[in-house]
Amino acid sequence: RLLVVLGASGSGKSSLLRAGLLYQLKLGQAIAGSDRWHYLEPFTPGVAPKQRLQEVLEKGKLLDNKGGNSSLTPVVMIIDQFEECFTMSKPEQRLEFFNSLSELLEQKDNLIVLIAMRSDFRGRLREYPQFVEKINKPLINVDHLNREEIEEAIAKPAELVGLGIEGRLKQQLINDVEDYPGSLPLLQYTLTELWKQSRQQQKTFLRLETYQQLGGIEGTLEKRANQVFDSLSAEEQSVARRLLLELTQVGDTLDTRRRVRLGELVNSHHSLELLDGVSQTLASSENRLITRSHQENSQDVVLDVVHEALIRHWGKLLEWKQTYTEAMVIERKLEAAAQEWQQKGKKRDDAGLLLQGGRLVEAQEYLNKYGKLRMLDGLAEEYIQVSRHKHKQITRNRRLVAVGFVSVLVLGTVISTAFGLQSRKQAIKVEEQARKAEESEIKVLSQLSELLFTLDQPFDALKEGLKALGKLKQANWVKGDTRIKAIASLRESLYGVKEFNSLDEQSEAVYSVAFSPDGQTIATASIDNTVKLWNLKGKPLHTLTGHSDYVTSVTFSPDGKTIATASGDKTVKLWNHQGKHLHTLTGHSHYVTSVAFSPEGQTIATASGDNTVKLWNHQGKHLHTLTGHRNFVTSVAFSPEGQTIATASGDNTVKLWNHQGKPLHTLTEHSEPVMSVAFSPDGQTIATASADKTVKLWNHQGKHLYTLTGHSDWVNSVAFSRDGQTIASGSSDKTVKLWNHQGKVLHTLIGHSDSVNSVAFSRDDQTIATASWDNTVKLWNLKGKHLYTLKGHSDWVNSVAFSRDGKTIATASGDKTVKLWNHQGKPLHTLTGHSDYVNSVTFSRDGQTIASASRDNTVKLWNLKGKLLHTLKGHSDDVTSVVFSRDGQTMASASSDKTVKLWNLKGQELHTLTGHSDWVNSVAFSYDGQTIASASSDKTVKLWNHQGKELHTLTGHSDDVTSVAFSYDGQTIASGSFDKTVKLWNHQGKELQTLSGHRALVTSVAFSRDGQTIASASWDNTVKLWNHQGKPLYTLTGHREPVNSVTFSPDGKTLASTSWDKTVILWNFDLEDLVEQSCDWLHDYLVTHKEETELRKICGM
């Protein structure tokens, strides 16, 4: 009564049981009376197999011991994809399931269980001997179809619908499928697509030509899946990629399908609506990439791939899996741990349940490396955040313990010294312990900074990073990895932060924020029934009390002398600029949502939940009531000339009125309530924000111009900058987006931990204030701290070099020029003379001569003013690289002509080094000038003496070697390659380490002067930092296109990188400068937050 059907994936097991056997049994012809048997709903085990079994039994009423109409009536149960027991469920869940199934078979003599399972999982059944004993022998194997059976599978369904098949097509299909195990799903998919094509073309014949156009047995699915994916927007593609990866179970042998409930995928980036919409697109009858179960609540919808063929044969998904397998494994571990934490009550103080130690570091590294994929579910995000807070608390406690421990050691040392007991040895031990504690604290702070930045909290990341560098300044003996990572983490947060202050003396959520016309005062309205006034540095000035319910809106009169506030208590209050109450405007029968002054300040407009807008004079006398909206009015605004009023409503519309309240136009493009409306300063454009997640732009007559999409939740507020060039929108997705007036996103401001309710520009447009449900008002500097970027080349930049004193920088470009800059990035000279791309540039040791190598087959020598001194001719192809020896007397040049040439400073050729069998891409001198290294497309690095004699050939790379560099002590050589790796070798050519991590070819490698750090540049748009043993330290992101080269300044405080994006980025690693810049950025915050004692001390306050 327990039958097992085995076969390869795609061999037809499911079809045999469901469409074949089950159908025949229900007909009742093959076995008399089988049409009266009881059939349970076929199911798959999934993550919780015992629970699924229970649900099926309850639905089939088998738990009442009746087993259908009679206990003698056979009951048929089909369990499909039985291998999910081994791929998706935990061992303890699996054991419970097998035991339950065994007990069920023993208790119910009328039960027949049919199992379909992939044959490669057959051996796993032996883990459950009691279950295996019950299996009917022999097991049933579904073999791959022979030619005749394949032909029948193709022809018979076509005959049923009166469709003909060209003989050549039939033979081609058979040939393509015959030796291709598991290809039936692909055959089914291909035939369906052929049939759809024939219907569209109104043909009754399937033809070989159509099959070839579709791409054949594999190409049909590939082509269709690509078409579906390419039709999605960028945001939808991101969601689709996540969905398809989530539906893939990574296996030890073959990857399998994995069903997921839609609600489990919701996180801070992907709302239920967004996930629901994209999954419906993928599951539509036209696309058929996934399936969706039918549920009333979209949260409960279960997603599944249409077939494992998609997982195994779609090139794009295979590429994603290859790239993100590690991410998927870690993600599922984190989500499983988060679920266990939830099951045990989400205890925030139970360190045993939370991530700590290596597990927290792994989570941090996952977020650093894969955070942009946004794959973690909301529960896992919360779990990591709570773990981080707990870790911070534990770290503080440990810090106190460490201090106490050191104090005890010091005391012990004093006592033992007094008694003359090994004082010297104990003093050394105390110092070692103290140093270890200090270094550990620096590590923890920099890791915390890195984690906070990854969790979209750059302001908090900056504070923790500054604490780390403050301690690093005191502990100047800390070198190597700890130092580099601490500096890199602060640098990233400093150049990534826009928030510079926070007005957080609020006891409740903040609804509204406004700047006074003179820009000197900020007003905030809160759910705590008050309005607060602040100066620009964030110091509280006055608190306005008088409302008896939450305050929804605040605004200043044009002259700044009057403040108007709207409230849930159905009133509007007027105050003077010092907070003294002047008038109360009553008349609305429901909460007041918004208040606005006309440009001349004589009229006040108020919007209300009573569906009306009221106009008042500046002394509070009622003038007009505007009626017409069919739902609450959320926002009101005057045009700059005061002739038009715009109102936004929960009825999904915006209405335009004249200043006397006569309706002019109704704007009806939004599909959800409109939350906010604003006029541009010139009055020509209107912006509206809506719960439909969009901002729309209209002309002043109500004609729709643009729709701004990008927010993933309600858009609650919209505002124009004073110059009209920028639009800001605040959303329930916790972000603020800045757009240009044509709707292109300029920046996304991240830092709030809850919905953003209101946005406002300062008078000079340099600052934005945002109010949020997280009880804070944040101030953002729109300029931020920019990376030092050299811009001026009109084509990609191939190479960069520093003069020995670090004061001059030279850059070489595809625009055929070399440019000279000072160390602050100011252009000095442009060197013209090459007739093709300039590939490489370098300075002589004395800094007086510059050498440039070009695709025009020459090397040119120039002085610092850009005067051409010599042109070196001799290479017969591109010159790819040029370098001076340390003594400045010799130059080496590498070329696509497969040679390296040595020259003196007069441009005379000394030696030609031959031996490479392909292009030579890079050349380098050892620091002592005795050894030359060359990197080639023949996949090797060669070492030569200074006279050109070959010493060693370094083999190990599997593709072109693009770059080579010596450490300053000459003991280590680094090489970068098309194979995406960096290799380290000793000076005799023995391979030491392989550095893996780049996702595209490596173009350049460089050592820091102290030899502790290696930098590598890649076409994955990043620069990576590694320690001298090959351990990854940091990834620098900032270039928008492939990075071509990288080099350290002589003092090691700057790293320069060049890119296809036509820029050079100077990455700042100067500890003192970074601390000074960070303190400058945080100045206003620290003035008003005296509790930040550690930061104030670091910044000398």
C-alpha cells in the first residue's frame, strides 16, 4: 500500500501519477469501483511536511477515522516531489513526518500512498528503515522516453486539437530530446509556444522554421524568460531576481524548486504590493514563469516555479545562482535563526538566541557584500538589528570589565613592585593586556560603523566610526588591518552621509516641519499636541501649547511674524514668532489637516477631514468654504501669485480653485488618496504626492506632465526647492527622494526608522528638514561631503601616478592627453602630442620628468610644465605600460608587440626583453632596481634581471595577466588577471596566495609603501583592499563604470583610482584629516547633544 515512483527530474513522474493513474482510477474502468474511492488532494512536503500531511488529512476528513464513506473504501494519497523532505525540511521535522506516515499506514488498512521522488534521492530513504520496510517492491522507475514514445508525446496531443506537425520538425524535436534526460518539461514548453505562435499566425501546422526562430528546445524557454525579464522596470527586475532566487533550493547535486509564501518575502525594501504585482506578472498566462496559489489574502499566496527546467536551463538564473549562491545559503541560515527567535518570543535580551561573535560578523559581511540584493525578509532584518543592539550593549559591558581588569592588573603590578616581585615582567603583561583591549575596542567600533552604514544608518555609522578613529589617534601603535578598516569605515560613512543634525527632543511622532522665511527658525508640529521652535543649530527656543489634540501642520506667514498651526482638535491657531497665542480659528467639523498662507499673507487656507477647505483673513475671520471633494482633504497650497489654490484629497483627486473659491480644474491621474500638493516657485508646475507611491507633476492648468516612481510605500509630502530645480518627497518607506524637475532621481536620503511625514527646504536650498513617525526631525546637507574627484578628461582614464613629493598627480586618458593636477585636484597642464589613447603615465624619481605610453606605439618624455622632451620609438604595437627605475636612470616599457624595452633618459634603447608569446600588459621594477617583472596575455608573469636576462616564469593564472607590482621590500610580487583574481608570489616566483572576490577581471594592483596593504582595481566597478596575507579588508565603491588602474600616494594617505567613467577618485586615508572633517560635519549636532561626551572630547568641544 506504499508505492514509490522514481525518475529523473522532468521524466514525467508527476504526470504519470496525477494525469495518468489518478485520471484512470477516477474513471473506474481499469479497476472496477475505483470511481467510488476516496481521493485526497495531492500535496508536496515543503518546509513543514508533517503539517502539510495534517492539513490534507483534515481536509479529506480522514482524521475522523471514517476514511471516506466507509472504513473499507480505499483512500488514495499522492505525495509529489517527495525529495523536498530532504531538501527543504529540518532533520527533526523529517523524522516526525516519516513516523506519522508509518503510523498512518499501520492504523488505516484502506490507505494507499503513492510517492513520486527524484531517483537521485533514493539512497536517502535508507535513513528511515521502518518506513522503507513498508514500501512495495520493486520500486517503479520512469525511464527516459525512446524515439517512438517521444514521437507519440509530440503527435498525439496535436492530433486531439486538429493540429498538423511538419515531418522535419517532428524529427528535429525527437533528435533534440532523445539524448537529453529530463527534457520533457522543455518539450512541453516548446510545443506550447509553437502552438501559440501558430494561433497568432492563424496556421494549422507547426513548422520547423518557427521552431528555429524560437531558439530550439533550450532556446525557447531562454528567449521567453529573457523577454519577460527585459519587459520589467529596473525595480521590478530587482524583485523578479529575488523571487526566482527565493524559489530555488540550492542542492548538493541538482538544485530544486522551493515554494515560498508571499508574505514571508516582505521587507523594508519590498512591500507586499510590489511583490504581489511582480509575481502576478511572472505568473500571468502570457508569461508562465512561476505559479501562484489562489488565496483571498495576498500574504498567503504561495509561489512556485512553473518547473525545475527554469532553474536548470535559464541562463540568466544560472548566472544569478552562480554569483549569489553564497548569499542564498547565508540568507536562509539567517532567516531560519530569525524564525527560531520569533518562535521563542523574540526575546531581545537572550544573547543565546541572538547573533553574536562569528555569526554576527558573518551577518555583517553578508550585508556588506550582498545587502544591495535586498533578499532578507523583514523578520531577519529585525533580528540582525536587535542582535546588533545587544552586541553593542555586551561590548560596552566588556569594555567596563576590560578597564576593570586592566585596573586590577595595574594595582597588582604596583603591589608586586613594592614587594619586588617580577615587576618588569608584570608591567609588560599589563601593557600588552591594555593594548589588546584598546585594539579590540577599535575593531568593534569600526565593525559597528560598517554594519550601521549597511543598515542604511550613515549618521550613526559616522559617529561610531569617529569614535574608532578617536581611539586610533591615541593608540598610534595599532597598525595593519585594524587601522586600515577603521579608516575605511569612517571614510565611507563620511562621504555617504547627508544628515548633519537631529532635533530629537520630541516625545511623540512629528507630523510637520517648516522653515521661517528668513531661514533662522524651524517649527515642528507633533502628535504630543505641541509645536516647537528651534534655531538652525537645533537648539530649542519655544514650545507652543494650547491645542488639545495632535498638531498636523505648521507654517510661517510670508513676513515671518505669524505662525499658523492646524490640529486634530478641529481648530487652527495663530501665534506670533515668539510663540504667543493670537487667535483660534473654529468652524471645521472634523480634524484640520493642513494650513497655508497666501503669498501676501492676508488670506489663510485650511483643509479638513470634513471634506472642505476654508478661507480666512489674517485675523481669523471666515471668508469662504470650498466644497466639492468627496473625501477628507489632506493638503492645501497657494500658487506664488496667489490667484490659484490647490487642494489634495482622499478621493484620489487634486482640485484647482481661484482665490475666491471657484473650482477651475480637477486632476484625476492618481489611483489612491493624494496626500500633499505644492506649487513650483514660478507657479508653472504643480507636484502631488500620493498613497499610490508616486509623485506626479502637472502644468498650472492641470495637464499631467510626468510621474515620478521609485518609492515603495505611500508618499506623504512633497516640496519644491526655492530655485524650483529640485523636488523633495517624503514617504512611508522611511526615505526622502530628491528629483530634478523632469522626474529623475538625484539622491535618496536614508536614516529615518519610520515613515517620513513632511519635508521642507531652507531658504538657501542647502538644507532639507524632514519630520517622521520615529519622533525626530532630521536636517540634511544636500551637498554632503564629496569624494575628491578629478574631472576633465573627455574619455576613459587609463592610468594615474603621483610625483615623489605627492604634490603633483598625472593622469593618462583615452582622449589622447596626459593631465597634470595639484594634490587638491586643481588642473595644472594638459600634455598633448600623442595621436592615440594614452595607456600609462609615470614620474621619474626626482619628479622632474613624466613618461607616457600610448597606443600610437611611442613613449613620450615631458617636463613638469608639459614641454615635450623626447619621443621614444621602437615598439611595433601599442605601448601598454611605462615605469622608471628607482635611481631614475632607466625606463622600462611594455608593449602589445610581446616585448619589454629598456631605455635611458635620452630615449636610447638599451635592451629588448623577449620571451612572452602574447601582449605584455604591465611592467614594474623592484625597489632596488635589480629585478623587472612583466605581465602578459600569455597568462604568465616573467622576472628578469636589470640587464634583461630572464630569471623565472610565474604560472598559475588561467587568463590574461593585466598588471604586476612589487612590494617596497622587494620580497612579494602581486599580479592581477582576467581570471578575476590577484595572486601573490615571493621574489623567486613561488605562489603564496590567491585573492578572490572580484566579480570581473582585475585590471591593476598596487602595494602601499609599508607593504601591509594591497589595492586591486576591477571591471566590477570597485577597488578592493587586502592585507599582505591576502585577507580582504574593504571594498571601495564610487566609480560608475569599470576601474582601470589604482596607485597609492608616497605617504600612503591617498589612494587614486581611474575609470571608464572619465574620472579619477582620490580616496582619503589620512586619519587626522578624516577626524577633522567628521568633527566639522557633526559640529551643530554636538553643540546641542551634550550627552555625546566621547565625541565632544574627540572634537575638542
